[in-house]
Amino acid sequence: MTMRIRVGLVLMLALAMLGLASCDHYTCQATFGASTCTGGQLTLGQSGGGPTTSAFVFAVDSGSNGTNGTIDGFTVDSSSDTFQAISGFTGPTLPLNDGGVGMAVAQSQFLYAGIAGELYGWSISSSGALTAVNGSPYAASFLDNFLVSPGEAYMIANPAGTVLYISSQATNQIYAYSIGSGGVLTAVAGSPFTASFSLGFGPNNLAIDGLGKYLYASNGDASTHTASQVLTYSIGSGGALTQVGSAVTLSMWLLKGEPTGKFMIGTSGNNLSFSGRDDLNLYVFNIGSNGTLTESASATTIYSPWNIAVQSNSGGDLVYSFSFNDTDTAFNPPEGFQIESNGTLQMLSSSPFSGLTNGSWGQFDQSGTLLVDWANYTSNGVSVTTLTPFAVGSGGLLTQPFGTLDLNNPGFWVVTDPQ
């Protein structure tokens, strides 16, 4: 299994999935990291505690063998420690062979996906059923030939779930949509907003602080998984963006906000096999009165962070990093840190977390008690993609009472608590 082989493959597939640069999963034929196979690819009903909330997971399934794509739906039931397809779920039809350019959830009740030049929106029922919002799909030609990398943040909603933002490297712009009654999308006045970088590349990963006051855009290079500049925008009434100053030199591939709105957590994204060097650090930035970022702390990691997940719920103070080894042959165990009140990061005593089904892309549910991990790798010429929920326990301890599910195809995905 090599990441370069995978990236080459997805580039040939209309650049729809560059950077599925993450490998981790276990099957009965292959074992990566500390994962084990226990009689099959799906293990349900394992013993263990875990939180008492359930969550839905939705993933873009690009289809195969001439069939249309769809959205796959799964449920995490913490009372029975099960992870399985939503009962009776019928996914909406999507274009063939397109894993999407991003997915986002707003208000725990609306799901959005950008696919093949269109922007789709659905309402999520209490049982997980998806119903198209009025006007969906919306024409969005800027999503055609979109250079994307699952695991990154090209499409995000603000914390209140009232505005949806999408970055476009091809047009060097950021598109903004207000989320109205029933989840209906309407272009924000002034959208799209031009991203004025002084160096090459257009806006790539987007991030919003925990209070929803500022939006940050990095000018990433997906081929090396690195960035060189960051733009800051203030978020005005209705979601309009106003650029704050000029682009600053800041090599942060991915930034994530924490709930107090005081700090942004970042990773440079450097990895030996992609950018030629490892960076064994997570970075913390103070958010100034006008949204400007000032580096205030860093934390040494054991492995070079590829992707990070930060708790966004009220009181959330945990951040986890995900990575793969320097030879592209396995994933490393996730590492966990606590965000102190002064913004410093303290490694959790149980970190790194061995014995889990490792991957390279994690997302929290809104409650912050579930952390779902995504992995993609090639085994014997076949692409394998998995999702695995972890329970987030006392002191940030990660356990795996749930099983692992194989997806039909790699693509974007989200996790959300029921409304």
C-alpha cells in the first residue's frame, strides 16, 4: 500500500479525491498499526461502556459498475455499542464516479454536499432519513474540476449553522450561502469573495473560530499537503466576509477552532513522504481583537500530524491528531491533547492510543463524546475505505466499543447527533 499510488489514481478520476492520503483499516487479509481482525470486517455489539448518545454518519458513495452514486447512512448506538446501516435507509441518488468536494452539517438537521458542479442539501429526520431541501440540487459550476482532498475542509458551516462556506482554488474565491428555513440555501450578498493571496494557489482549507467571528483560509498545495499563507476574514451580518489585512506567511495546512473562540489549533501537514520532511508539532495561535493570529504555543507530537479533530461543544478542550508512517505502509495510533485555559496543549497520559483501528481523518459529533475515524488504503490493488467510531471517555481516553464498517467507495463524510 502506498499513498502515491492512491493519489495518482484519484487524480486520474477527475481530481475528485486527491489526498485520500490516509491509510488505515483492518481486514482479515491485512493488519495495519495496532488493529486486529476478529472474525470479520464488521464487529457489532462488543462489550464496553461509552457515551449514552447516538449519532448518524453519512458518507458519499460514488457508485461503481455503471451505477449512480448515493449517500450511505449509518447509526452509532452507544446503548448497544453498535455501528450499522440505518434501518430502512434509502440514500438519495447522486452522479456516478464522484466522491464529492466536501460535506457539512448545520444545526444537526441539515446535510450539504458538493458534487459534480452541483450543491446538494437535505434535511435529516430524527430517524436519519434524508429529504431534499427546496431547490436542491443548486447549480454550482465552480465545483466542476474541483481539486479536492478528503480529510480537509473545503466546505464548512459556521458554529451556529446559519452560513455555509466553500473554497474554490480554481476561481480563487470563497462562496458563501445563508442557510434559511428548511435548510434552503441563498447566496450571501457579495458572494463569491475573492481571496487575495500574494503567493500561488488559491484558497484551500477553511476554518472558523469557536464563536463564529472569523474565517481563515489557507492557500494549500494538495500535492504536497502544505500551505504557505493564511488569509483572515471577519464574518459580518448574514455571513458576508471582509478581508482583514493582507495574507500572512503561515505554513498551516489545517486550522481548527476551539469552543472559547480564543485559540486556533493548527498543523503544517508536513509528512516525509509527501512534503519531504516531518513536523512533529501541533501549533496554537491566539486570536487577536481583529482576528489576527499570533503563535502562542506548540506541543511536540510523536508522529507528524496529518489531520486533527478538535472538540467544538461547550466546554470541549480536547484535540486529537491522526497520521501515517513515513513509509506509507501503516497508520500511527492517534494522539490526544488537552487544551489548557492559557492555550497550551498538554498530552493526555494515555496518548498515543494503541489497540484501536487507526486512520488519518477524525471528526467529532456535536456532543464531543464520539470521535469517528476514516481510513483509506490500497490492498492488493483494491481500494479499502473504513469508518470506526471511538468513545471519548474520562480524561480524553479513547476506546473502541464499536465495530468497523467498510465503505463501498472513498469520499467525504460527516457525523452528527440526532436533532
